[in-house]
Amino acid sequence: MKIGILTSGGDCPGLNATIRGAAKAIYEQVDNAQIVGIVDGYHGLIHGESHKMHPEDFSGILTRGGTILGTSRQPYKKMRVIEDNIDKIENMKSNYKKMGLDCLLILGGNGTHKTAKLLSDEGLNVIGLPKTIDNDIWGTDVTFGFHTAVDIATDVIDRIHTTACSHKRVMVIEIMGNKAGWLTLYSSIAGGADIVVLPEIPFDLDKIANSVQKRADKGKNFSIVVVAEGAMDKKEAKLKKKERAKLREERGEITATARIAKGINEKIGFDTRVVVPGHIVRGGSPSSYDRVLATQFGVYAAELIAKRCYGVSVAMKNNIVTHNPLEEVAGITKFVPVDHQMIRTGRMIGMSFGD
């Protein structure tokens, strides 16, 4: 049996651990298994770039960050668009057959899962594995890569605390999370942030400034404001994406984070600084939690292969590894509910959400 593996979309800690878990279990559970590594995600499947892998290729990668297969972003909305005379869907189907694959393991996030469902609908045997630091894939309590990113973002917040306190500054930290605020929420509570701004809770700049001022009135001479990169104010939340981008361009703004920092300074005169750890939070070795989770997910994917169960995505629900049909999860974003227990927890300890 020949099994293809590809990693698609943004990299994150745990990809190699998942690949390893799947491969080791495949060799144990599937007779005459051969594994084919597809290079650079869907790009490799489109262009037929792959290589046969061997058991030794999966040795020593449990702790390694990134992905040994390489990755790329192939926007789902362009998958059916003919570019340079290349029909991407037909090419992927053709190369799947040329490689002699019996099934394909696809490690990726929301966009990756949408394309996985498309390939499943086209007749390919596909199994998805939920990867993203955003933790925004529907149907699973957690994605691999998320907890490592929380650890890293928390460390950033911890370190910013000391310099904020020393200089009596307001430090505004931007954390990755364009649509969903899970990473910002969890790292903010773990890091003891004072004000948290999420995409799901549109902010009011006056209220953010007032929260900083109230802290100062109580003798607290610094504040930590953590902002998800996809945050928007209440007016912007009513606009479409292009309208919002146009409005920001007209105001000369690059990010909501920069606007919040500038607004705090202008409204109440506090010295502010912006910190953007950026891709640091998605790099490096996976945490112990993610190594375990990734291994569990990989092993479960091998079990699905042995059972010939395709058209599904692996998931964790109530601490049990299971799976969901791709049609039930692909393209559905798991947002932070505004009444989520973690939101209530933050509010109960005096955390402001800028609303």
C-alpha cells in the first residue's frame, strides 16, 4: 500500500512529530507500506514533486520544528483557476495516480482542509490532520502547534512585563491570529496581560485608554495590552474586508496594533511601544504537549488507513482522539465565543477586552 504525505499552509511546531507518528504506526499496522513524501504542499502534488521515503527518514524528527517535507500556501479560491495553462485539480488527480498512491495524508489548517475536501469529492482517498497555531479548525478541541505557540507568546509577554515595569510604559504586543483570537486569549491569561483585544470582540479605543488610565489611577504605572493581528474596532466590524482595508489606508494605518498604541498615547499621554514577535511564535521545537498530541494524531491517522476510512479529518474531542467527516469541518472557522469560559475568567480577574 502506497501512502502520500504532504504539509500545506503555514508551518508550525509539531508537523514533523505528526509525520513521524503516522509513519512509525503505518509501518507497524499496514502491510507492505510505502510512504511517499510530497514536496512543498499542494505545489508538489500539482507539479508531481515527490520522493520515496524510508523508515530512517523519520528518525530524530520528533523534536524538530518546521516540516521536513517543506510547505507552501496555495489559496483555495485559486484551486479551480487555470494559471499558466495548468489545471491544478486535474494535475493533482493525475499525479496522485502517477505516484501510485492509495491514500493521501494532508497536514494543514482551514484552507488546506477545504482543498482536502475538494480532492476527496474528486475521488481521492484523503485523511486530514489539523495543524494551526490559531486553533481555529472546527470539530477539534485543539490543533497541534497551538500549545507550543501559546508557550512562546506567553514567554514574550513575560519578558515584556519587566521592561514595561522598569520604564513605566504601555507595551502593546501583537500576536498572530487574523480571524480567531484563541492564541491571544490563552497567552494573555497565562502571561497576565491587562487588556486583551480579540477579532471576535470589536474594540472601542476610548475604553482601552480608559482601562489604562484606571490602572494608573490605582498606582499601576505600566500596562500590557495584547492585540490579535485581526482585531478591529466597532465601526470596522460592520464593514467588509475590502472596505475595512480602504478605511485603514485612508487613515494611514498599517495595523490595529499600531493604531491602538498611537491612540493610547494621544488620548492619555502615556509612553507606548509596539512589540511584534511575528513568526517567532510559530517557530522552533514543539512543546511536550504538542509532541504527545502530534504522535496521537499521527497514530490515529495510521489506524484510519488500516481501516480504509477516508474523507475525514482527525480530531480531539473531550480528550479522545476521533475523526470528523471533511464536509462537516472544511471551511468552517472555530471562533472564540464571546461568552466563552476563558473570556469570563479574564473578566472576573479584572482583565479588559476593550469593549
